[in-house]
Amino acid sequence: MARRTPKSRRPLLEREAELVAVDEALAELTGIRTEGGHPRSGTRRGGVLAFAAPAGLGKTTLLAETRRRASALGCTVLYARGGDQEQGVAFHVARQLLQPQLAGAGDEVLRSTLGSWYGIVGPALGLCTDGAGAPPDPQGLADGLDWVLTHIAVRRAPVVLVLDDAHWADPESLGWLAAFAPRAEELPMLLVVAYRPDELPAQAEAFRGLPDRSGTRPLGLEPLSAAAIGRLVRETVGEHADEAFCREAWAVTAGNPFEAVELTAKVLDRALRPDESSAHLLRDLAAAAKGSGLIARLERLGTSTVRMAWAAAVLGTSISPAIAASVAGLGGEEAADAADRLRKARILTGSDVLEFVHPLIATAVYRAIPDAVRVALHGQAAWSVVDAGLGPSAAARHLLETHPEGDPWVVTQLRQAARDTARAGAPDAARRYLARALREPPPFEDRAAVLFELGCSSLLTEPATTVNHLRAALEEPIVDPAMRDAITYRLSQALAHSDRLGEAADTVGQAARTATNARARLRLQEEQFMWDAFRSDEPDSPARSRRLTRLADRLTGRDLTERYIIGLRAWDATLRGEPAESALRHSDRALEGGLPWASEDFGFEVPVLVAMTYMYADRPGRAEELFAAGIGDYERQGWRGAHLAFGYSLLGYVRYRRGRLAEAEDFARDGLRLADRVGRGTPVVWYTVAILVEILLARGRVREATALADDYDFREPFPAAVTFPDAQTVYGRLLLERGMVNEAIAQLEACGRRLDPRGMRNPGWSPWKLHLALAEARDTPERARATAADAVERARQYGTASAIGQALRVSAEVAAESDRLKLLHEAVAHLERSPAGYELARALVDHGAVLRREARLHEAAEQLYRGLETAVHCGAETLAERARDELAAAGLRPRRLRTTETDALTAQERTAASRAARGEDDEQIAAGLGTDVESVTRLLSAVYRKIGTDRAGLARALAP
């Protein structure tokens, strides 16, 4: 029979519907459509196209045709393929997709292109060996990869991203792409994915639910019909193939295109007559193309060829012939001959880089390797890739498949691979490598270090697991005291992140008592002071405060440990309601040498506490400066999970304290969105919800706040940590706003029982007494007045204008009618000297309402107009509506608001502020400006709100 050469590119049989979907998607992407044989330009739109089908039904061929058509239309094509053997290699698919688009540029160009993302995504994509500082968190890295892919999509539009065998993609890449996929429609990008639905891993379930371009489920591929298989056979072996032969070919392959192609190739190799006389031979030929038949055929090619195939199967994809020869233990010529035989047998393809003809063949060969031999080949592969200069990370996936033998080299490679992988932002992969290193096992003297590294790799994702590893590490003999201290620090962090603050404090406290090095002991004490500061169940908080005071007052701040202790002293002063000047003095001392926010060793807690100290002390502008710098550090470092969520949420809380409620809500919602990515039930979600509830209540949206609290189970039991705002206090206020007075009283009284014994008396931090007074006023007015009076006294001790003004306003609300005017007048006077815009608006409206009831309409109108304007600028809708109602009750029409308030000071405001900063009093400023004292008071009140400070902070805030 004459030998027939197959066509280089066959038409795709019975895939018309799928190709129509491809063409429609490409037309939508490029905006080029054909009508009447002529191209027509239109709008562009990206999207997702998914194909799901069992093995061998032509997914890869369909994707190859998609790539060809996309290229013909001028699209940039990004291509990657998952590999059965590379599933454990972090970012294997991401590198295939993105590295070719970036690696050609020099390092300088690459740094310029990626900007601040260089050190975050560079290690993951293999573009650089290391980044600066601590590793990014997984979410930060995902954001960086999002940015890179978006940048490519915009700069090289239109882009078609093709991912074949997605079921074998590594978890890190797959999770990233699954999260990114919904954004494709917003970009000039078509994402085309193919996978085997029965083998799709759990982390890729998002792909299963992704709709295709038409909004339906992923497209499936059906086996070919008998007619299609007949056409395929005749195109290969000749048109003279008879119907009986073709039908038998369809029957033995069940319409599977891959099996049909392999079958016809063997028909050609055997020179069979394609007629009914040979049809009975097809079943045996088909069996030889897969499973045991394939392996039997391979074994007939000789021992060296079998070993070469085994080595290739162990290495996976993109196989280097030289490395495969090394793994197989073959010489150069012998390996080349074996590769030729495998190519002729349609098992391998390629020359400089080898690939299996089909993943089904690779899987069959790999599974046929005897267990002991497979383990040995993986071990040899690890040595070979390291010798070839590919590094420990390339060896690690092979070492995972070997049996523990107590080999120090294996431990060394796995530990280095874990460090590289963690630096690349894949802590789960690092954890797998270290767990395997621990089973090797490591040398006796290294066991504690391996346990420590293993614990660190799971700190953010599985703190409870970290605790177990680190406690095991401390039980090992440790020669280096620094290592023991490092393990102890990290153990305390893990315990704290698990809401076990008491254990965290006890762990470092016990270590401090036995430490022999003075500096190490001081660091351990700092950690204990920090966790004790957050504990709601601390047994003797006043005694701890006294110890902290004595220690902090004698420290100079010469290193970070000392500055952290001084910062903790500032926060302790804030909680206890000591004069704000004292807290500010310690905060200034703590910042003199710098407090890094993105430090792996020291954590972010103390820098945040120092920033919040400024906020509570009526310097929110200074707090915002610190948060802006800290958030910048997080973003540069790639810390875009819990750290960044805390940063945005607390920045929203600072804006809330300034009375910028709309901005506050935006920041808090951004924080909650980031926190949701970390995971519900985590501390960052809890505290972010507390902040957002507080903001919504201030805006008068009680139903929305209630729905948010219900959605996130924001109720008892409350976390063990004392934070900002105090969650139980916020919950009590929510109950009060909902009219659940008795329940609110119970919660707020519980706050008192929890905080008062600890000496936490500052109503500026936790205004539980003020909310309690409002709740008590309904049934026990005298008790409410006593409660409010005590809150006023505490606020005066702390001394900030905002705390005193708020306490006086609430005191007026529960006071006898005859006392309210005086209290509100004083409240307004204090709040005018503070940056607390929302509290000022409330006091102004309350003051105006009382003046109206006293028939002092001119004065009432002035306060109500001011209160309305301030409430509108704050975004306090319900308060503004109340002001309008009060004006209407006074027979006044709400006048048009004056120009919209901005952060920019007017010339008159700047002059008044500069004079105040130089120490002039209001009378001197009034004389200099040619106005009255009342006008100066209002000018300065606007200044305080705009730049976020009180009078004492003006000089620094106005400094260039």
C-alpha cells in the first residue's frame, strides 16, 4: 500500500459550534466582524471561554486552532499548559504566561516597567532571585500578578490568554487566574481555558462556574461521530479505506480523536489494507496506543529507550534531553538514539526540548514505572537539575517523591527551596517542602530550625498549626540563644493571632524571666507588654502599667526595642486616660528614631498604637500622616492582606473621628473588601466591621448597620483583644440605636466590668459610659446623670477638647432641662477647639434645638445653620435632616449652604492659624485681623477640622 503523508494541519472535525464560539469571542475582542464578506470594525469586549471535556477529545487541538486564529487577527497570545508532574511547582503556569512577555527586557527596563511591583512579582515569575525586605503575602502577590497581566492586556491589546490542562495547573497560579477571570470582560482580553472536569482540583472550582461568552456553562466536547472518524481515517490512509474499516475504527476508539489519530498512524506503520479484511486487527492496534498496550510497545523498543521514556515522564514538560539522559543514566549518543526511537514511536516529540505527544501517554508511562524505580529516578532528577544550575526549587518537587533517608543534602535543598518559594509569595508550597525536610529527618542540631521555618510558613494562614510547630521547636535542644528567642517571639505572635493573648503574654514573660542577655530580655519584655496591652482578661493591669511606666521613663529610644516600649507607654497612657500631653510626649519620643510598619521581626502593632494615640489626642492629621506612610510600606512590601485591611479600616476610623463620614465609609469598605479576601472569622474582619458599624450609625443608617452586623455575626462572644474601637462598646451603641435599651444596658455595663478594673478609663477611646447614660435616661434619669458626670470627669482628666465636648454634649442630653443650655454651650466651646467635625455638628444642632425651645430664635438660628452646614459637610444625613426640622419648627427656611468645605485653608484662616501657632490668643488675633473674637473662634475651628489638629499641634501641622 502506498504510504500517505498526513496533512500538517487537519481541519477540526465536528467542532463547528466550538469554532463559531471562538470566532465570535475573537470578533468581540478585536472589534472586527465580517459582514457580506467585508470586515467591519466595532466595539471591543473581553471575556472568558471555557472548554471542559475528558482526555483525548481534542481540547489541545482546539486551543491550538484558537491560538492560530488569534495570531492571524493580530492578537497577543499568552499560552501556558498545566503539567501532571509540575502541579506542586508554585507559579509554574504564571511563569509560562508572563515570563516570555517580560524576560526579554534588561533589568533596568524591567524595573522601570514593573515599578514598585518588581520586588513583589519578580521572584514569583523568575525575573529576579530576590526582592527587598520581607516576602509578600499571597494576596499582595496576587494583586501584583493582576497588575502585570492588566498592564500587558492594555499595552499589547488585544490579548488572548490560553490555558490548557488547567486541571494540572499549580494551585498558586490556578487560584490567581480563577480570581482574575471575571475581570477579563473589563479588559481587551479573552481568557480561554480547557480542562478535564473530573480532575479539576478544589482550588479551581471557580473555573467550573465561570460562564462562557454567551453566559452559559463551559462548553463540552462530544466524541466524534462514525462519519467524522471515517473522514479522519481516509485523510490519513487514503480515500480507498472502506466503510467497514472506518466504522470499526470508530467503534474501537469510541469516537476519541486522539485515539483515532494514533490508530491511523499505526495503520500506516503496519501498512495494513484499510478494508474489511484488516478491520479485526484494529482493536489490538488501538489497545497498543494506550495503557498496557502502549507500555508493551515501549518495552519492545529496548531497555535504554524505556529508561529514557521513564526519565522524561519523571521530568514532566519542557524536557531537556541532557537532563533526561542524566536521569536515565545514559550516555549522549545512547540517549539521542533512544529519543529518536521514542519520536518514531510517537511517544515523544521535539528535539532541543522534548515533550510527550499527548498527556495521556505521559501519564501512562509515568504510572508504569515500578515504584522503587520511580522514587530512585526522582532522586536522580533532583541531583541532575541542581547540577544543571536550575536550583533547589526545581529539585524540590522531585525530593517530595523520594523516601526519607536522613540525607543532609536533601534537607538543605528543601530548606533553600522553601525560602525561595516563600520569598516568591507561596507559603503553602514552602510548607510542603519543610514538612518533607522534617521527615528526612534533618540533622539533630538543625531540627529546631526546620520546625521554626515550618511554623513561620503557616503563621498568617494557619496560626494554630504554627503554634504546634513552634512549641515542638522549643522542646528541641537549641544551642543558639538567638534562635530560641526568635522561636519564642514567633510563637507569641501565633498565639496572639489565634486570639490566645494570655498564652502569648505568658510565653514571652516566662522567657524573659530566664533570659541571660539584657537586650534579649528587654525585647521579650516588650513583647509581653504589647500582648498584655491587648488582653481583656489581664489579671493585674494597673501593676503592669506601673512597670511599663518605670521602664519606659528610663529608656532613651536608642534602638527599636526601646522605641516600641516607649510607644506602648504612650498607648497605655491613652487607655488609662492620663493627660493627653503625656501620651503625646511619649509618642513623639517613640517616633524620633523611626517605627517601621512592615517589619517581620517586630510586627505592626506598636506603630499603629502610636498613630492611634495621636488620633485620640486630637491630632488626627498626624495620625493620617503615619497611616499613609505605613500603608505605603505595606503596599511596597506586597502586604495586601490583613495588614493592608487594618490600615485602610483604621484610616477610615481616623476620618470618622474627624467627621468626614463619607470618606470614612469609603476607606472602611475598602478595608472590609480586603479583609474578606483574608477570610471571614479572622480578627481583621471583626474589627473592620466594628468600624463600619460605627460609621453607619453616625450617618444615621441604623438598618444598614444592623444588616452588616447580622451578616458578619457581630455579636457576643467578643474577641479577647482590646482594640479600637472597642467592639462591645460599638455593639452596645448599635443595640441602643435600634431601641433595644435593656439589651444595650447589659452590654455597656459589661464593658464597664471589663475595662474599669483594668484602669481603662478614657471615654475618648471607649465612650461606653456615655452610651450607658443615654440608655439609662429612659427609666433611671438620676442614675444616667451620675454616669454622664463621671464620664465628663474622666474626659477632663484626659484633657482633649473632643473628649470633653462629647461628654458634655451627652451630659446635656440626660440633664435636667434647666442645665442643658449651659452644658451645651460649654460643649460647643470645647468642640470648636477640636478637629472633631461630627461631634461639633451634633453639639451645634443640640444647642440650637434647646435655644429654640427657650424662644431665643436668633441664637438658635445661628447654631442650627452652623450645625446643618457642618452635618452636611460631614455626611451625617440624619443629623442634617434633624437640623432642617428644627429650623422649620422655628419658622425658618434652611438657607443655601456656603461654599463646599475643602482641606485648603482660606487666606484668612491661614493667617489666624499662623498667629495662633505663634502663641497669640484669640483677642490678639482678632485685633490683628480687624474682627471680633467670635469670628476668630470660628475661623480656627474650621482650621482644626481641615488640617486635623488642636491648637497645640498647629505649629507642627503648618510647618513646611
